[in-house]
Amino acid sequence: MANVELKKLKKVYGKDVLAIKEADVFIEDKEFVVLVGPSGCGKSTLLRMIAGLEEISGGDLYIDDARVNDVSPKDRDIAMVFQNYALYPHMTVFENMAFGLKLRKYPKAEITQRVEEAAKVLGLTPYLDRRPKEMSGGQRQRVAIGRALVRQPKVFLFDEPLSNLDAKLRVQMRIEIKRLHKQLQATMIYVTHDQIEAMTMGDKIVVLKDGIVQQVDSPMNLFNNPANKFVAGFIGSPSMNFLQGEIEKTEELEFVSGTVRFGIPNELNLHDKLSPYIGQPVTFGFRPEYLYDKAKEKSKQLSVDMDIIIDVTEPVGSEAYNYFHFKGQEDLTFCFRSDSAYDYQSNETITVGLDVARLRFFDVETENRIA
Ligand code: ADP
């Protein structure tokens, strides 16, 4: 097994398409790392550079402390699982899984042993004689994973492997891949555009935007301590709410945006971080799930209060997403997640609280998190 290190890794397509700008990431042995970001952010490019399928334009790539920039894909000891499965339709499941080993001239007995072992792990033993077209999407994806498994590579790479599956199967396969990771204790690098997949699967997540690594962190740290407004908005569902306003100084510091006004308690270190912004615009960020109805729920923590006007309520089982606006700001919509039993009506005004520890502020220009 292996660690993987990206040092100022860069990719330029043609003359001037900068797909990856100086990515620095360290992936530890046995870690499950997810590369996530919106379409076109460069995640496939990064994965393909690690696989050796894409030439590296700058920087260094290390697998187990050996520089592999110029090592061919087949000598990197990695295996990749693709979104479209890339199975050979005329071969059986057994032959598909055995193919890579045959090419590498493994002895027949060892091929059989490895394929049977992988089939057992993946629940494919009853299907070894079938052809891909006789199998479901989930089973085909399992064969594709099996083909990587038999190679016993140092590193597994997954390129959006679940995109072609329906929602229910996706959830099931994501659990299976996690289980496989635990069982194999292998280094895995997984690409997805789906932040929920990233959050549920990754030990560590690399968030990319426009070819630039925004943050490398654990799922909970990305959620609670995002480095900037992009990460804050990308991670979490429904997304974080953002409201632009200004920091004012009266007796204490206050955040003000139209009719929204709340004091920022002096004792918080928030205060020090926000002081340089007095008289300046800032973006206030607050998550839908951290707002609570002051009349119905209690919190032991110090909170700030805001009056909100409900527009539309969307019940989703036990919870509801309530879309609302602030008085005098009808054109801006925010979300508040509540117990669906509260059954709010349109135009109802309620007071919501937000624990002060949940307040987030971002610089309007750089979009970096201030506090
Ligand atoms: P993602 O996987 O995050 O959707 P990609 O890595 O596929 O993003 O692409 C990153 C950027 O590089 C995009 O702007 C894309 O248009 C560009 N790109 C990808 N492949 C090529 C290529 N072969 N030639 C030119 N530009 C490319």
C-alpha cells in the first residue's frame, strides 16, 4: 500500500487552458480521499494525472516517495475504475476480471485464485459465467471494481463510478465501496461532483474550483470551518445562507443588513476578527439547520435572534425546508430547516435563534472566511 503526494502539480491543456493550478495534496497510506467540485473544476484531470493517463505540465507526483511523473501508467501500480465500467461485452465476468492479469502474464492458477477471491468479496461468485449485458448496472459496476481488485494495486482510483446508477443503488454502492476500503486497507482516491457522496465516503476531502484546491480537510471540518464562501456554499445540503451587510460599532459590534440587526457578543474572539471590518461590508453565513424557532425550542447557548417571514414550506418527511425572507428584503430568499410538525403558513412571521458559535462571516472581496 502507498501514500501519494502531489507537489505543485499543474496541468495546462494546449497553449493556455489552465486545468490545474499548483495542487498540493498529501494522501496518506490507507486513506480514502475524495476529490470534489463542480463540473469543469479539474477533478478528472487531477485523477488522470495520478493514473498516468494525462501528461503532467508542472510540479511533482510521488507514489510511495518515488517520483512517478515519467513512469508509464502500467508501471505505477494503480488501478482505475471508470464511470462507464469499460467492460468487454463479449467476455464473461470471469474473463473481464482476469483480462488485466492475463496481459501481465500471470500464471493461470493465480489468475483463477485472484478472480475467485475478488468475486467472493464483491458477491459476484454466482455470476462469473455471465456476460455484462446479462447483468444490472450495479452488478456491472461491481465487475469493474473486481477488475481493479484482482490487480492488488498500491492505489485505487475511482472516476465518478456511481454516476450511471439510480439514486437508491448509488447509496448502496457507496456503502459497499466504503466497506471494501475498510476490508482492503488500501489507499483510494475517488472523484465525484456530488458533495453528499464526498461527505459520506471521504476520510479527507479535496475541494476544487476552477483548477484551484480550495481546502483539504475532514468532512466535518469542511462543514463547520470552511476556508471560504465557495466551500461553505458547496458543502452541506440545503446550502448555507449568505446575507451581505456591514459591521457597525455601537456599544458592541453589530451586524446590520436592512432590518436585520444583531449584536456580536464581546467575549467571543469573533469580536477581534471582525473589528477591522467596522464600517465595511461583510457576508454573514448561516446554515439552514442551525436556525431554531425561539417559541418552540430552547437552547442553552448564547444566541442571536432574527425575525423571518415564511414564504413556502417544503415538507420532506420528518423535516421541512422553510423558505423565508427578511422584512423589507423580499427579493432575497433563505432557507430554514425545521421539524415538519411545525407546519408554518405563508406570510407567518417567526423569531429564529442562531447560536453565536454558528455565526460565520466572509470577506466580500476575497470571499475568505473571517470568522
Ligand atoms: P471535471 O472532471 O472537474 O469536470 P476536467 O478535469 O474534466 O473537470 O476539466 C477541467 C478543465 O480542463 C475544464 O475547463 C475542461 O474544459 C478542460 N479540459 C479537460 N480536458 C481537456 C482536453 N483534453 N483539452 C482541453 N481542455 C480540456
